[in-house]
Amino acid sequence: IMSDALIVLVTATSAEEAQTIARSLIQEKLAACVSRFPVQSTYTWEGNIEDDEEWQLVIKTHRRQFQPLQERVQELHSYDVPEIIALPIETGSAAYLNWIDATVN
């Protein structure tokens, strides 16, 4: 089945921040599901190479909710420039994709 569902990737600074973002997105029906797990990130920030422990959020949502989801993440996030990257779900289980569609506003 073709899809308008998205996977949105966001990294957070701590387990607590990741949980706050995840719960808000679910409560506000901006996402159907948010998976969280610890990651090690290496990146350049303000000219320095950084190595940090972060929390990766894998957010399942619908394309129509990307803009409000992005705005909410930016409101809740402690980073000046949080990662907010949307990847299309081209196809998948009809039942799962229908559940995403029915779960988000």
C-alpha cells in the first residue's frame, strides 16, 4: 500500500527530554508511536568535534502532521538546532499504515 506516513528522526540530550517529547507528541496526537533508544553521536558544533550520548527518537506520523510536530519538538527541545528529519514510508503493512493515519489528527 502506498503511504503518506513518515518516520521523523529527532535526537534528544537525555532520556528525560526524549520521554517529554515523546509523551507530548502522543498526547497531542501529532504522532502514532515514538520509539526511543540511547545512541552515541559524533558531530561538529561551533567548530568543534563533539562526542555525546544522546537519545534517538523514531517517530511514526502522517505527512499532514509534520509541520505542527516540528514546531512542538522545537518548543520542547533544549538544543538551538535540534535534528528534525522526515523520511517517507513508501510502503508497508496496510493495517499498520491505516493505524498511523487513524491515530494522528
